[in-house]
Amino acid sequence: MNWDETGPETDEPTGPVFDDRLVDADADGEDTAVEAALRPKDLDEFVGQEKVREQLDLVLKAARARGATADHVLLSGAPGLGKTTLSMIIAAEMNAPIRITSGPAIQHAGDLAAILSSLQEGEVLFLDEIHRMSRPAEEMLYMAMEDFRVDVIVGKGPGATAIPLELPPFTLVGATTRAGLLPPPLRDRFGFTGHMEFYAPAELERVVHRSARLLDVGIDVEGAAEIAGRSRGTPRIANRLLRRVRDYAQVKAEGTIDREIAAAALKVYEVDARGLDRLDRAVLGALLKLFGGGPVGLSTLAVAVGEERETVEEVAEPFLVREGLLARTPRGRVATPAAWAHLGLVPPQHGAKGQQGLFGA
């Protein structure tokens, strides 16, 4: 069987299932509950994203000075960087209620019409994963954003009638992890667009200190730095790691987190010094030990790890590529010299020559 073209012939899992990753940037049930208590309430309290924060502060202050509704806002960036938090801050700064929904929940134009028609004047509508909204609802949103009006179609066929429905002025805050999937007509209707960047370690240290204070956890500077360095530039992951380290410190130590406690705790949870977890290391380990550093096809690599092709491509690879540990080439996946160094392995002679041509090292 050619594994680069055909996957395993069974639907049963062929290896470990990585659905409970501590370094997953998506929120689970526990994150949702805890994040509500940890979210900053205003822009002054919000850590990081200096440019977006400064620009958004001007937009909101100008709207308040005019006594007008704020412009529609589009926030893009990876999961866990604070898009939902900023939407709540926008509502708080404008002293307005907020309605929260998501693109996948709006599959018909009628779903969107029902939400829009129930909005109050000045209300903030937060639409998460806006790029996943259905096309008919998306086209209805154009008129709602621009003219604060929607046409509700009653009946079908030649007898159908469009009933115009006036909407109160509102602010739409759209969030997306894939801004490139938004059609230009929708992007153009947002008055302000902000792209959320990954956080620097120093910014994540401030996030960890602030969260530790709110959770009533003792932590020193080096302990916060250790957690921040393994958080993949993402506040949500930093907060999750902090909670797990807190548990370890309460059971194994005196409750105070220092560098040694943080490192020992994250070793238990299999998160290494660069933020790689067991799935990341499994992918790198297979690439290096079984295939000499590559190039190797994605399907073959996925079979070697015992995971689905999509899991390797969409869950593990983005961070490995961003860290410079793996490269996607036309011939397949290739490990970089940094990957060999990180796992403490020596590349074979033929692998070193091939990589020298690819990476100039």
C-alpha cells in the first residue's frame, strides 16, 4: 500500500489520541469557565498587542466623544490571543451590552435576521469564526453593517415579498483565525481591522503574574519566566500551564511556584522547554529517527505517528514550522538542523548534506 496516497484501512485509532493537549490554543470547557474570571475588564488592564490596543483606544474614545456607535471591528489572529476578550472590552468601554454568537451557528439568513432584529441600540454583536458563516447570511450582513437594514423575504417563488426591516445602530465585532477566507466585500465594511500577534515572552510573564495574582498563587519572577517560555506565545496556554503548575505546587511543594517547581511540573505534563508536547515530539521523532530527517510525505509521517493526516498537518505542524524545526517542501516534510539539536540527535551524513542544500547550514 502506498501510504502517501491511501490512509489506514480501518476507522479504529492506530495510536495515541492527542485530543487533550495542554498546549492546544483552542478553549475547552474548563478554560471557558476560568477565563471569565481572568479576563481584563478594560484596555488599560489588557496585556500585550500594543498597536492594536492603542489604535482601538482611539476608535472607541472618538466614538464616545461623538456620542455615536463605534465602527465595526474585525480582529484576526490565532486562537487564544485575546479576540473574545477585546470584544468584551469594546462593549465595556462603550458601556453597551454584548451579544455573543459564532459563524457556524448561523447557517441560514433567517438565523442572522432573528439576532439582528433583537439588538438594542449601541449593542455589540460579537461574531466568532465569522469566516464560517453561511453565504446567504453573509450577504444579508453586508446591508446590515452598512445601512442598518435587512430585507426579510416572505414567501417563495414569484409571490415572494421582501419586507425591509430597520435596525438600530450597532457595532459588529468579527473574529477570525483565517482572515484570508473572508470575501473582500465583507472585509471592506469593517471600519477597524486589527491583527493579533503572538506574544513576546516578557508580555506572557506579565500575563502569568496577573493571573497568579487573581488565582491567589504565589509565583516568583523565574517561575513566571519558565511558564511563559513554554506557552507558545499564547496567553490562553500560559494560563492553562499556570493552573497545572499550581496543582503540582500545592501537592508536591509549599504552594509557591519557582523555576524548579515549574520545570518539574511541566515535565510531568510532557511540555518541554520550547513548548513542544508529546504529539510535537512524536512527529519530530518519527521524522528524524525513521526517515533520517526527510523529505517524507505527510501521509507517511502521519501513519508513522499513528495519527490522522489532518491532525499532523493542522495541529502539530504550524507550531513546528513557526519554531523553525520543520519545513514543508515540494518533496515532503524535512527536519531542520534545529530539530536535530532540540532532540539531541546527530543527523546522518547523507541527511546533513541534503539539509545543507535546503537551509544553507
